[in-house]
Amino acid sequence: MPAEPQSILSAYATTHTAFLHAMGEAGTEALIPLLALSGTESVVELGFGTGATLVKLKSRYPKLRLSGIEASTEMKAIALKRLRFCRLENSISLYLLEETGSLPSLHTDLVYAESVLGILDEKSLSQALALVHRILKPEGLLYLNDSIWLEDISPEDIRRINDFCQKTLGIPQCNEQFQGIEKTRAYFQQHGFNMVRHVNLDPGMTKLWHGTTLRERCSKLFSLFGKYLAAKNRNTRQKIVASQKVSGSIFEPGKAYLCGTLMVFKKSAIPNTPLP
Ligand SMILES: C[S@@+](CC[C@H](N)C(=O)[O-])C[C@H]1O[C@@H](n2cnc3c(N)ncnc32)[C@H](O)[C@@H]1O
């Protein structure tokens, strides 16, 4: 599982790191307009990490019925602290994966996940998609921000890089199912999701957003506080520095391997299974 205590994600929880996905905060800012929210929908974030996107969405759409699902107890604990710090703890519900049995089926308008599905192994990925399929309303929407492999990367390179990342960081780089749009589309179709749109994230998007709410500023302060605490903790500091060194050695310099991609899927029938 990617959320094991020894994975680098554990150190990122300690440092309150926000926007751990393709293009960071700019990736989230590119995702939000795509969600095309009216503001009262029932929305679930899968794999909310330290909770920064939850704060961003709820502060911009106060009437949203917003919940989050996480696999890691450490991440959930930090996200809860962030929500408390931003005075949002009573307006967003957080669940651990093992608590999702209590979530009603067919009640969610929209699910989004940023850099979550790509780091799952085949079994966890199928289970996550089955959960999303169960809670979404018929024709409900799934939005992803994931880095997917470019089509010309060989299966051997993908396996080598994933093995290396798993060994050194405790998480793979990206599931081999997510390679190029067509293969990714076909994979999701088998799990009951039709791709309706995809957008390549572009590094030119880094300054896309305009202003932030007071709660978002509190959230940024909370992230900074995590960095300050981490700077004082030798163990965490060493882990982060070591992971940065490893990250710098994963790819051949000058060669592109992955593309940050926003993808929109509509829930459909799982092949051979009628919709409930
Ligand atoms: C790379 S982090 C991204 C966190 C957050 N979405 C962000 O962008 O900052 C992936 C997150 O997914 C969580 N996760 C892993 N497997 C999961 C699963 N099956 N269901 C929900 N969350 C999961 C991890 O614990 C981690 O917090």
C-alpha cells in the first residue's frame, strides 16, 4: 500500500505538504474550473492528503457538501488539524478507507482525486474504482489529476522506474495501466467509467490563479508551519533531503517520461454489469 508509514508520504504528512501532484497548486487551480460546480453538489475527494484542496474548494463554495476519503491515518490526522486551523472541521467530513462502508451508495455527484490512482497497485486501484463507482450517482463524474506515462516509454523502463521508486520512496511512480490517453481510456472503460474529456497540464499554467480566500491563506500558513516543524526535526529533514536526491536521479536528464493530465470520466455500466 502506498500509505505505509515507511513511504515518503509519511514524511510529507509530517511537513503538512500541500498539493502533492502534477503542477502542484497550479494543477488544482486548473482542475477547479473544469469541475464546473454550481456550488451545492455532493463532492468527494479521494486521497485528500493533508487536505489543502478540501480547504480551497469549501472556502470558494461554502454550500458544497464536501467529504474526503483517505487510506492513511497520518494524512487524515494532519488534514483534520488543517481543517481545524481554517475553522472548517465541522463542514467537511473525513473518512478513512475502512470507514467507507457507511457511505451511502449512489449519492455523490462528483468525485475527484489528485495523484492518487496512479500510485496504486492493480488490486488497490480496482478496489478504489469500485468504491467510486458505488458512491457516484448514475452518470456521476470522476475527475483526475494524474501524471500518465508518455506512449513511447517502454514497458521495461516503466517497470524499472516503478521498482526503483517503490524501493527508495515506498511508492511507485505511476501504474503501468496509465500510459497514453487511449490505453488509460480503455482501462477506465473496463471499470465502468467513460472518458469524456482530457487536458494536458502545461507548465505555463503556474500562475493561473487569481487571489485567495482568507481560509486559503490560513491553509498556507498551516503548510508553512509544517515546514518549520520539520526543519527542527532531524529525522524528517533527512528523509526529505534523501527523497529529493532520489527524485533527481529517477529520470534520464532531458527526456520526458510523464505528462500531467486532467481527465474527466462519466460513470457508466461496468461491462457485463447492469447499472443499479
Ligand atoms: C501523492 S498523495 C496526494 C495527496 C493529495 N491528493 C494531494 O494532491 O496533495 C496520495 C494520497 O493518496 C492516499 N491514498 C493512497 N491510496 C489510497 C486509497 N486507496 N484511497 C484513498 N486514498 C489513498 C495517500 O495516503 C496519499 O495521501
